[in-house]
Amino acid sequence: MKPDTIVLIHGFWVTPRSWENWVAHYKAKGFRVLAPAYPGFEAEVEALNADPTPIEQLTVPAVIETLIKVINELDRQPILMGHSAGGVFTQLLLDRGYGACGVAINSAPTEGVKPIPLSQIKATFPVLKNPANRHKAVGFTYDQWRFAFTNTFPEDEARATYERYHVPASGHVFWGSALANIHPGHDDTYVDYKNADRAPLLFVAGENDNLMPPKIQRSNAKHYKAAGTVTEIVEYPGRSHLMPAQEGWEEIADHALAWALDHS
């Protein structure tokens, strides 16, 4: 039986609001669509910018626990789609046996994925420049957002998305992810790349993504080694990091859904 529910998982520096176009698009196709918030992110963008305390307190295990609760309330496994950090959470859920299939869009890397392109260093510098940010919620200025999220957007659209979607990101989680390949033992973003029971997974990369460039997506995909599992990648030319809100997003949404239904 094919999935009837799509779970959309947002990334950092945004909230579930960033999926608003996809929610309406998939609902119009007859699917139940859920876009759960991270714990404490149930507030609107404006409230989180005014008081980022819930962002400061965020942890990866708490995010995964919240998403598992959402999935466990369904009567069949859903299609999982995650953007940026949501792509990591999609992979973590698939590794734990949740989801009929997964789509990771401009995904951040899971543990063991080591390429660090120069554009990513520049895009993440506002968080990583100061170790004290590990205990803070760190936002972007508009110019930083422009470089990291919307570098190929027209100026007016880039500014509009900043005003509508931007919130600070968790320095605690971001620093933990950045150090995952240094610490001994497994960290919060570990997945078993040899898990033969993992559901199919599609990586979607944007050619001009400065924050999570295609090089990261390709490396992440290549880490999956289990025979019999499906791991594919598709790259879209001219796309920035914020693909779910970029002009022409419908093409990506439709391809992701068609792929998911074919492989679930």
C-alpha cells in the first residue's frame, strides 16, 4: 500500500513555515501533509526572533524523539522529506526504520562526511567563528542569509524570504555536528551506512548552494554501502540552498514525490 502521508522536516535558520508552498501543493494532490516543528519551535517566526530561548535549548535527540512520535501516530509509514538539517534528520529516521522512503534536499552531512567546501566555511562562519556560540542561538544578518540561502534569488525575493522565514540556529547542535568527525565514538548525527534494511533515499542538490554544496550531497550518498538499498542523487542547475522557496520549486516537489512513490 502506497504512503498517504508526507512528513516535511525543516532545517536550521527556518521553521515549518518554510514548507508552506509544499504543504499546499501536496494537499492539493490528496496527501495528508505534516510539517512538524522542532521542540519549542511551535511559535511563529516573529516570536522566535524575539525570544530564541527554545532554539538555544535544542538537541538532536529531542528532535528525533518528536519526529518519531509524529510517525508513530500514523497507520502506515510516510514519505519523509527533509531540507538542510532536516535532511540529516530524515537519514537518522530511515536508519532507525522509520519512513517508507526519504528525500534529503540540500542536506547537511551525517557523521563521517568530511568535505568542507570554501563556500560552506564562509556560510557557517557566523556560528563557528566563536566557541561561545555553542551556548547561543545564532542568527544571520540579511547579507549572510543572502550568501548562504538565496544567492541566486532576485534581490526582492531574497529579502522577502529573510523577513518571512529567518530565525536563529542552535549553536549547540551546529557545533556538535561540526565536531562529529573529531570526537571519538559516535555523535548525534551517526547513521549506519551499511544498514541493509534502510528504506530508499534520494539526495537533491542545488548547483549553486553555498551552505551545503553538491559536493557534500555526493559524498554523503557515496557513504551508503549496503547491497540492495537504493541511494540516488539528482542535481538541479542554478539552485540555491533555499530550494523549497525558490522560483520553480514545483518541479522539485513533483520530482521528489514521483520518485518517492516509485520507490516506496
